[in-house]
Amino acid sequence: MNRRFCLTLDLKDDLNLIAEYKKYHENVWPEITASIKDSGVEDLELYLLGTRMFMIMEVNDQFSFEQKREADLRNPKVQEWEQLMCRFQQALPWARPGEKWLLMQRIFKLT
């Protein structure tokens, strides 16, 4: 059974940087998409409004945030991508040091 997670972060408030960030996401490196899929992510979507990013992840039973984090730390290409993306991203005010994407809490679901 798939699970869904929603995460958020902010981009730096610079139209040129935002345009460049969007351009990178038109052609994400194949090593990055492979690492996402290999971790158990079945589907992933990114949305943007102003500077606020929103990510929806559908994951399988094998997915673990901790295992994904550990695999990413061992993957030089993922580390290169993350360093590049840091140029565009900024932490939310309530993020701890080193945190970027923060897990959102669902407060309503229409059934």
C-alpha cells in the first residue's frame, strides 16, 4: 500500500534564481531520478507558488526517510545535486540547522 507525504520549503526571493531552479527541474539528472525511485518513491510532484515549494511523494512500503537520507549521503551525484540546489533554496524559519524540506501535517481530508 502506498503512502503519501507532503513537504515544503522556500526558494530564495529572486526571480532569476527561481527561473534557473525551474529550468534545472525540466531536465533532472538521471542519477537523481534513479536515486529517488530506488528509495521506494513511486511518484513525486513539485509545485511552486511565489517562493513556496510543495512536494507530494507517493512511496511504497520499502521507503524510509532515514534510509533515503543515508543513501543520499553515500551518493556523490546526489550530494552534487543537493549542493547545487542549496543555491536556490532557503530554510523555513522553523527549520533546524541542515533541514531543507519539512514534512507537513495533514489537517483535513475530504472522504
